[in-house]
Amino acid sequence: MFEKHIYIKRRNELSSKFSSGLLLLLGNIENPINFEHNTYPFRQDSSFLYYIGIKSPKLAAVVDIQAGETLLFGDEMTIDDIVWMGQQQTLNEKAQWVGISSVHPFHELQPYLEKVLKNNNQVHYLPPYQAHNKLLLQHLLGISIDQIKPSVEMIKAVVTQRNIKAVEEIAELEKAVDVAVDMHRLAIKMTRPGMHEYEISNAIQHLAQNRQMSFSYPPIVTKHGEILHNHIQYHKIKAGDILLNDSGVETALGYASDLTRSFPVGKRFNPLQEELYAVVLNGFKTAEAALKPGVAFKNIHLKACEALAEGLIQIGFMKGNAQDAVAAHAHALFFQCGLGHMLGLDVHDMEDLGEQYVGYTADEPKDTKTFGIKSLRLGKKLEAGNVVTVEPGIYIIPELTQMWAQQNLHHEFINYDLLNKHLDFGGIRIEDNYVIQDSGYHRLGKYLEREIDEIYALKDLGTD
């Protein structure tokens, strides 16, 4: 945990945005894989972690605005729990560590809230994403599931606060990036023809666990980088393939990293792979250089798209004017997703609270219809203290290319004759993590090789 005063300060800042009512924070439970006592690894809700800091399951907290106190609801370990799990710190001890002195059994939460509601006090809560918490809200508030209405006021207050990362949070994020850098270096050096994707994935997981960290999301380690969220890892890789490794870790306090590198399975890229890697790297650097407060991330995304389109025009996959092509969204045949997203306690930070609040504003809402742009998770103006990813890519998806060609879409910008000869190309992505500063940006963590000659140097080092 962080120091006690940090959690107290966070709760005080949140409660200062409200004049009355209660703020209800629900923790997560352990979820069964295939029967009750065989559960997935427990992960606490990130907003609960941010304000309460306790990672135990089946907890709830109430911030009473008028009383100016926080109440924690949960149960101490029973003797049966101790038999199976051993004695651990008591809930009261954990509560003291985060500055909470009022601890109650979990069954007292429902009558407590019932009394509050009878006095016409408002109960604010965040969107539930676990089925258990949806059912719990029904029980606690005496409503049906279709009456669950998260507090927009609380969502906005939480997003505003969590959007700006404090010094101690940046330190945690730097730790997560440093370990991810070592994972990626290992992957580049060890990858060679004849291996299977899962061997690389297993090796980087082993490294992470040896550093007492876990994956922050299921890793993408694949020769089919054109499949954006590809978790299949059984392919045998060969010389001439590109391996895309999108993986990161989270620290014990829950802070995440999210890095991607694409590199040859053999010692070197082939000429076309090298050309397209250089195009992606130029798009990456274009976006990186534009990071600063006051600039809309959507505009940075579009600048990166123009850089990608310009490079694709030079190679011959596209034609015409790059700005016109991007304005028409023709580039989306090659870059279907967004340039990046917020990063923090979640790898897609606060995504459970809604992209319309986290990544956009009421004045500049998200475009939910235009192909390519609709997948941009972050569009609003950047502020000092924001932590973001930058991850442009080129993905040649055969099915999408063939569909566009059949429909003759953007024929004035796409050279289908040449493109159809390279439908098996795959995909390339480069990704780093940044904190926005008053003067521009700071790239988090150790430097991870990204230049072509740097990648080749790592390949030449190799590892057994």
C-alpha cells in the first residue's frame, strides 16, 4: 500500500466535490472458473484500490459526506478461513493502514443504506461490471437490475481525480515499464526460427513473476500481428515472419505498463518489412513529438495517420494526397484502431467508467460510427499529469482488404493491385508509455530499442 495519508487525501478530495449524500465503493469478489472454490486470480476493483487500497475480496466502503468519515464493510476471517489460508492481517488492521477507523460486518451494509435512503439521502455509485455487484446493488438499494443508474456526478469526479497521476503513481508506472522493457528485450533476443509463440510468452511471464509482477493483460505474442487482439499462441514461427509482442505488467499496487515491439523472427527484416517498419516508426515519432498539454489527442492521432499514409504512398500501397486520404478515412484500411489510451491502475485506465467520460468531453463527444475513428479510446485535450500510450501500426487484414476491393472503396487512394500481392504480410505496431508534463512529455521507464539497427543489434546478441 501507499502511505496512509495518501488514501485519506484521495478520499477527502473526492468527497469535497459533493455537498451531501453517500459515496458507495464496491470491491470485487473472487470469481469461480468452473466451481466455487477454484477461482480466477483475484483482482480488486481499481477505483476501490485508488481510494481504499485494500486488496481483499468482498468489501464495500461508504464515504459519508456530511459526517466526514469513511466506513468499511467486510468480514474478518473465520476459523475455517484460517485453516485453509493461514492467519493474515485482520480487516481492522488493514483499515488502520489506510486511515479508516469505522469497520463493520458486511451484513450491516444493507440496513445502513436502507436507513440512509429513508432519509432521502442520495447514494452515489460507479458502474458495476461484475455480475455479482449488479445483483448486490439490487439487494442493497431495493431496485431491479434495469433501475441501476450509476452516478454521473461521481463518475466525473473520479475521472477528474484519477486522470492526473501523482508522483507516487508515476513511480509505480515507471517500475511497471522497466520490467516490461526487460521482458521485451528478452523476447527479441530469444526469438528464432523453429520456436513456437508460446515459448516466448512463457519466458516473459517467467521474467515478470520473478520480479513479483504479473501480466497487466493477456499478452499478444503472435506472427499474425494483423489480428489486433490475437491471444492464440500455438503457431510455429519461421524466418521471414514478423513477431508482434504486445505485453505489459502490473505492480503489486496495481499500476500497469503496456508496450509493443515488432521484430523479425530471423536476424533481419526482408526489404518490404523494413520499409513498412520505418513507416510505422515515423508515425510513432510524429505522434510522440506532438504530445503536450492543450493538444487534443484526436488531432495527434490524425497527424500520425497522415504520416502513415504518406509512407504508404511512397511504398505504393496508397496513392494521392495523404491529408485527403486521411480526411476520407481511407488510411483505416491499414490502421483500423486508435493511436492510444489512458494508462494507470487499469491498462485501459478507467474504461469501466465509460469512454465518453474518460476519453472525451460533452463539447467534443466521441465519433462512434466512422471506421477507424470509432475505435479511438482517447480524443480530448491532454493535461499535465495524464499518462497515455502511443501505439500506431500497419495491419494488412486480408478479409477487410478483399471486402473494400469488392466494394471499390477509396479506389482513388488504395492501390489494390499491389496490395493484393501482399495480403499475407501481417502487422506491425510500436508502443511506448508517456506522462504529459507542462513542458511536453516524459517517456516512462527505461528506453526500449525501437530503431531498426537497435533491433538488429539485440537480435545479434541472442540468448539460449
